[in-house]
Amino acid sequence: MQRFRVAVAVATICCTLAASTSLVGAQDETPEVSDPTTIEVTGHGWGHGRGMSQYGALGYALNFGWSSAEILDHYYGGTTAGTVANSLMTVRIEDSRSKPTVAQVDSGSMVLIDDKNNVTHIGTGRALRLTAVEGGFVLADAPTCSGPFVDRDGIIEGEIIRISTADTPDASDLTGTVGPGTVVMGDWDGDGDDEAGTADGTAWTLYNGTLTNPAASVRDTFTMPTGDAVSGDWDGDGIDTAGVFDAGVWTLGNGPGNTSDIAFGEPGDTPIVGDWDGDGNDDLGVRRGNTWILSPGGGAPTIEFDWGWLSDTPLVGDWDGDGIDDAGLLRGREWTRRVRNGATLGTQLPKITYANKLHYLVGDWDGDGTDEPGRHDAGVIKLPNPNGNGGDNSPIEPRLNPNLPLEQTIQRCVSASEQRYYRGELRAVNNGGAQRTVNALPVESYLRAVVPLEMPASWATLGDGAGAEALQSQAVSARSYALAENRASYALTCDTISCQVYGGRAVRRSGELSSNEDDRANAAIAATAGVVRIRDGEVARTEFSSSTGGWTAGGVFPAVEDLGDAIERNPNYNWTTTVSIANLESRFGNRQLDKVYVSERNGLGRDGGRVEEVTLQFGEETFTMTGNEFRRAGQLKSDWFSIDWERESPIAPCICPEEWPDRKLIEQAEEFTGA
């Protein structure tokens, strides 16, 4: 026992004395200890973990057989499914911040429209550049995106200038003669193009005409009661038939010799026909004074709003190609159109002013899904040329249809070698002297360049098609998130990961064209058209991330266990990485880091759950960071991680007593320790 005490004492003091070369010489110097540069970290999930997990959605679809509705109910507690109209989405293009807005189009022209709906410029075959200055914009043009640009004199006044593609003006309209009687237009054969018809008293005549000859041949003749002549697709079969409105009673044709009567409206009302809900069936409507009363049918509530003067003539059509008819008014020679958002009136399109007072028509003359103006006088019908958009009375018209061919789609000139295609229109914004570029387009079109960039479209084919439910969940989440955003007065959302990734329709780099859209994603968007998540009567801001790691983070939506996230193909369910010690030290004045460990968790899931607090020790000083702060500092995939590290202290070598050359030192050591 005495020997043990002596041995301990000697070993203790020898390790102290060994550091002194005066006692043991150079051979006993303390060896260098390697200084670590990184710390290993393990963790779970990728992203903030709030709301839906994209891998989790796939796991629930493939392994649990859940529908997209069940997936969304699980992740977004406290919300319910709802529907919204295909409203206008405005997207701020982040990489164009404080830069001029430069645009071109492969085929056709571009039209500039100021914030008073005045057409300020028509450009044919040239790139246009708008640069913000005090009070408006300087316009310059060039042969192509690569320049050289030449400034035009003066400025275009306004805070927002819209840039749209437009048809090349043509010198003449297509004309043809029908009659006598009231001219009525409709798609009599279901081919997607409208044809002419006439109602002369009770006698009706439908024609098989084309754009070049509206009265080429007679298709059908029949009789209807007297009244205001209308037409519509009453049964959703894609074919229009005749109709008459008289003192609040509608007589609708359902085929040769077959009619039905419906009471809707009052004597003195003006009849209006349109597809008010986008279901493919035309519905009834009337204008009473300046009040519009629209009946979607199928038990849906009546839509009412006030617009216009008592003397205005209603002219309705689908101005934006979303399948829902919008409002229009003819006042003298001026035609005003508004895109309708449910029971409210949204974007006003540029006014069309004609040189003469004629009778005006609305129809889809070229089968592109949008309605255009036409006119007639004494049986002479004048329709816009499909190769142009103008004639003696029609100004150039912006193409707001989001489904244009690619070559007619507006392009933003990113550089001389890169052009990005956008559905809808571009907008140059002068935000108090700071220039921004915005893409405005229907939300359903916007999603076509979001969903496949946020979630692989190929997932739709997994599990014999079960993966399509995950893609549909992504479509609803992306739609809700964008509509709930309110980034700026001029843009609801942005195009980067700070909002959600949006790439526009396509991009061309150094001549190589690639699409940002995918038919499988488009199918998911169409299957969930208009569906959003609603909370407290408002569209919910439905955040999502790649992987939760097994539990969502909670916050706005309740934290839930995420069994779907454990799907085998998820590479981020578990992960291992390293963090730089020097990086952590640089954030604290380059102090030497001695210890770092997780000091607080949320208690949900493996390892105690997500990190709420990390403690770092630098000598006698102690600092704390939140889990998310440490995640960003260490560039970790999520705030669900484990770290427990302490710097090793150098240990001096010990020269054992039997190796000492001088026994007297042992005796001194024993005396020193009292052994």
C-alpha cells in the first residue's frame, strides 16, 4: 500500500517535472498534439422542417396509399381545403434587381402599356430596354438582346410599364356577309372556332363559314321564339346552340326541335351568356342597370357586382384563356375589358377604340382559347386576321393568353447569350427610383414552372402512378404559399428559394433551349386546379421542405410525426457532415473554441428532437446559439443534429522512476509528497 502511494506521488510529480529540460534534458520535451480543424456532426432531415416534407409526401403516397388531400391534412393541421379563382400572380425576378428590363420575342411584336392603360409603343422585330429614371423610363431598342441599344428621345411616364407580345399589324381584316337579321356567333360544330349565325325574327340560320368566308355555306335553319338572340354551350358538349331571352324567360335550344324554358331575370334586363365557373357549360346572366347578375348554375351562389354606365352594352369573353368568361363593356366606340376574379373585377386590359360605331361581336376566331373582338354592320362581318390583329379600326392588341406558342412568348434578356421565356407579360417597375422586373401571369400558368423545379416530376410515375399524389400535394402547397405571400406592393412573390423556385417557361443559353415545365407536373396542377389550404378564411402560407427527418418542426402548423419521411429513397433522413472549427471561432472574435455541445432540444423524435440551443465554450467564456443559428453557421442540412466535442489538452510524457538516472531525485520526490 505504501509502494502504491509512492508510485502515485512519483508519477504525478514526474509528469510535472518532465516538462522542465533542466531536470530531464531535451529528450523529455512535450510532443506536439495535432490541432483538429473540423467537428463531426450527425443529423436528420433537410430544410426548416415546417409544414410538408416533400420526401414525406412521397412516402405517404407510395407506402401508405394516401391521397394528396390526406397528405395535406396531415402536414397542415388547422387548415381545410378550399378553392380560388385563377387570379393574376406577380413574381419579382431577383437577378434583375436594379437592372434595366430588357425583352424580345422570336415571332411578332411587343407592345408597351403604361399604368393608365395607354399603348405607348409598338416594337416590331427588335429588343426593347426600359431603364428607370425620375418620373418613368427611358426606352431604347436594338436588333437583338446583344445590342447595340439606342435610347429614344423623352421618357415613358409611369411607375409600371407592361411589356407584352402582340401580333404583327395587318392592313386588312377578313370580311364576309351574312344576313339578314341579328348576327349571332357560336361554335356550331365543336371545332373550337366560332362561326356566324343570324336570327331574323323567328327564323334562324347557322353557317359553316371560316375566317375567310363567314357565310360559306348554310349549316342549319330552324325557328325559335322572338326575343333577344343569344347562343351558348348549355350542356358542356363543346357545341353551341341557339337561345332567346324575353322578359325574364330563357328559351334554350338543345338540338333540332328541342328547347327548354328557364326563368331567370326580369323584364328590361339585358341577357349575358358566359361560362362563369369554368366547368365547360355556358351559364345565364343579366345586366340590370349597372348591376351584373351571373348565375353559375349547379346550385352555386349568384355572382353580383356593379360596373359601368346604364347606357353601356355588355360584351363578355374569356380574355386570359383560363376557361372562365370575363366582363367587358362597349361605350360608344370604346371597349373596356376586365379579367374577372370570382365575384370581383381584376385586371383591366388596354382599351380598344374603334374609328366607327358598329355592332360588335366576341368570339374565339382562331381556336387559341381566348376570345377576341369582331364587328359587323348591315350583315358585313369583320374579324381580326389570325396572322395579325388589326385592320382599319383595330389597334394592335397585347397577347395576354398564357398558352401562346413558345416563339410568341415574351423573353427577358438575361445577357447577350441567355434569354428566359415567360408566360403572360413582363413589367418594368420604378419603385421609388429602384428598378425591378416582374412577371405577371395567371397563377395556374405560374405553377407550371414551379412544381417540377420544387419536386421531381418523375415521382408521378412511381408506385404505378401513386406518386402523382405527392406531386398534387406539391401543386396545392405551392399554389397556397404563393397566393399567401405579399412581398411588395408590385409583386406577390419572388422567383428564388427565398420564396419558391420559379424559372419561367424555358431558358435558352448559348443557343441551347431547355424547358422548365413538365407534362407530369402539368397534370398534377390541372388535377388540383384552384385548390388551396384555408385557415381562418384566408389562404394559408403553406411552407414545405425537402425532408423533416421524422418530425415536423411545428410553429404555424402543429408538429406531427412524419413516418412518410423514412422512405428508403430519401438521402436526407439521416446524414453526417463536419463543421469548421475556424469558422465557428471567427464568429466569436477568433477565440479558441474548447467545447461545443447541444444544451437544449424540443423533445420530439430521435436524439431528443430538434436543437433549440447549442453551448460553446471559449476558455472561461460561454456563449449560446439557437439551433437554427448554429445550423446556418455550420451550413448544416437542418436544425435536428447532434454535436458533442471538447478540445484535448496536451499531456507531457512521464519518465518512469526506473528509467531515471539519479536515485536522489526519487528521494526528493518522496520527501516533497510526504510519502
